[in-house]
Amino acid sequence: MSSYYEKIGDGDPFCIDDELPFELPDGWAWSRLGSLCEYLHRGKTPKYSDVRKYPVFAQKCNQPTHITLEKVKFADPTSISRYGDECYLRDDDIVVNSTGAGTLGRVGLFHETILGAWPCIVPDSHVTTIRCVNRLFAPYVYRLLKSPVGQWLISSKQTGSTNQKELPATEVARFLVPVPPIKEQRRISTQTEVTLRALGV
């Protein structure tokens, strides 16, 4: 296998072979997840309200098999201006629970249809939003993060004590992701959509 090197800023390239979990097929390449994203951040701590207008995406919205807003809470309308447009969840955003034993590591693929009549939704500070530059790539990254390899990555980058585990967004950005050729991306994306529809997700 050819060696992989990484260059950060003005520093010299250095070998990252020790970080690579397996060899890739021909035509594939390794990339840091952050370089594949236009937006990768944790949300903000909300000010809650009884006014049911602006839902907040919390970790309980991200269930093991699906996303649900059944028990969602709402942000104070006077505080919603603190969120820039980039903070609102969009179609094909990947949401990752990033705090606490038992919930940390749950991964969901968001679709705006779940909002119904609500105008938008913002994530709280315990959820990381991953927005790929190429939306075609989002279902692939979503399935990768849910796979044993992805869950191992997430587990290996947790910080903190047993009951206060955290997954920093900076560590998520540094995940090494196997990137298939564009034709394979399309095939994976199409098959993922077919599977999700069959499951009713």
C-alpha cells in the first residue's frame, strides 16, 4: 500500500499511515471529514419557551433508528436571532449526538419534511451538525458513521470522564473518511435512498 501524507499549514508533510484502519480499493482515497464539509459545528445552548414556533433539535430527537420531533422543546422567539442562517438544519444534514454515555454517537440524516408546519429547527449544544459540500455524499457519510467503523471512530475520539463524555466537533472534523470515486458515490447514494424508502425512514 502506498503511504499517505498530510500537510497542515506551512509545516512539512508527515506520514499518517498509522491512522489508517484498512486498505482502500483502487480509485478510493482518504480525506479528513472536515475537508468534505461546508459546515461542521455543534449547536448553541437554547433559551426555551412555551411558544411552539421554533423547535430545538436535542439528542432525544435523534433515536437509534429514526429522527422524531414528538417530544421536541422550543426556543424563545426573542433568542432565535442569535442563530445565523447556517445554523438551521437543512435537507441531508447529518446530526450526531455528542454528549453523554448511552446517547453519544447516535447518528441521523435530517430531512426538512419532518418539520411539518414549523418554519425551521436549530440544534442545541449537544448535537453536531455535519453538512457535506456535495449533498450526494451525505447519505454515504451518514451510513459510514452508523457503521461499526464509524462508531469505532466516534468512540475513540470521546473525551471526558465516564458520565460526562463529549465528542468535540474538532475531533469529528479530523475523522479519516474513505472517499469513493464519484460513480461509486452515486451508486451508494442511490442504494441508500432505496433502502431508506423501503424502511419508511
